[in-house]
Amino acid sequence: MIDFQGQVAIVTGGSGGIGQAIVRGLARYGARVLVGYHSSDSAAYDVVTAAQAIGSDAVALAVDVREPDSGTVLVTAALERWGQLDILINCAGVADYGPLREMSSERWRQTIQTNLTGMYHTCRAALRPMMQQRYGRIVNLAALYGVSGFPGQADFAAAAGGIIGLTRSLAREAAPWQITVNAVAPGMIETDLITVIPQAIQQWSAGIIALRRLGKPEEVAAAVLFLASPVASYITGQTLMVDGGWTMA
């Protein structure tokens, strides 16, 4: 049974579609949650209010995960408020669409810095308090494209592939302290991130998915919550595909 009573979680990208679903799920099962977000003040306020409405002690903090001190800022805030950190869920990400031959170096840099380097910043900061308490759950949001690739999103796919490699390496490093590190790789999910993909490509994608539909943020959140929970104590270094059967195609 999933139960986060007495636990503290940080969720980066907590104002996004998947991030909000994760925050609500953590709150529903009793966690205290620090919602990290970049610029969506109203969305962050809404998800914190929703979490508080179901009894969670939840707060939001604006950070830019591309900044080297962002992880330290988030972890310090959690420790100062609650004195512990049990769960880190890295959900911050950006996406765009267009072929590599037309991709600017700035777009490439921004995607890698946000989606991959930002994860390095938060993971690095979270490790010390988790090691001290000899417990921790880190769940990184990757993407199906890190395994399959996808036209028009080479930068997004490259970052996702890096996340999977980071997850596996960190899982080996952190295991002696009973810290598990896993990744969830969503496929085509109904969030703002897929609005950059042309409608015709979305329709084609839905046609090759075994379940013949796009996924919902709550379906991704369910996988994240499982891996972040105490019941997943013997799972580490894994990437769980939440793609409706895309990778079977």
C-alpha cells in the first residue's frame, strides 16, 4: 500500500501538467510537498492550494533549475521547514519542435540545461541529507524518445537519453545508503509540452500506440508515486515506460 505519511517530497516542475498530478498524488497519500516551479505563479498557487485542501502541508518556491545553486535552494528550504528530505521527483522540462538542421544552438542549450543539467543540480543537492538518514527515493522524468528517438525533437530525446544514463549511474552510487533512483519515461501525454508537435504527428502517434490514445498526466503520476513509495524498496536503476504500448510497436 502506498503511504507517504511523515515524508517530505520535492517536486521540480510542479506547476506543469504531470508535475501537478504528482503533487496532488503525494498530498493525497500524506506527504508534505515543496513545489518547485519556474515562472507559472498561478499554476503553482493552484496546485499548492489543492494539496492544502486535502490536508497536506504544501508550499511553492520559484527556482530556475538551470542555475547551479537551484538544487541547494530547494533542499535547504525543505530542510529548514521540515528537517528532512525523503523524496525528490525531477519533473522540470521544456520542449520544442523542429528538425536538427534548423535547430539553433540556443534551443539545444536551453533544453539540455533545463531537462538534464537541472536534474544534476537537484540530485546532487538531495544526496547528502538522504545519505545522512540512510533513506531516499529519487524519481527522474525522462521520455520515451530517450529510447526510441523522435523526429523534430533531437534535443529533447538527447536529454531524455542522458537522464536514463544518469539514473542508472546514480542508482549504483546511492544504493549503499538505501537510496533508490529510478526513471519514468512517458510517451505522448496530454500536457502543454505536446502542443508544440503538429496535430498530424500527434494523430500518427496515437495510431501506433497499442492503446490507440494519448496518455493522461494522472497515469504517469501513478507510476511515479509507486517508485517514490516505500513499497518499491527493491527497485532501482530502472526506467518504467508509460507509453500505452508504443515501444511494442
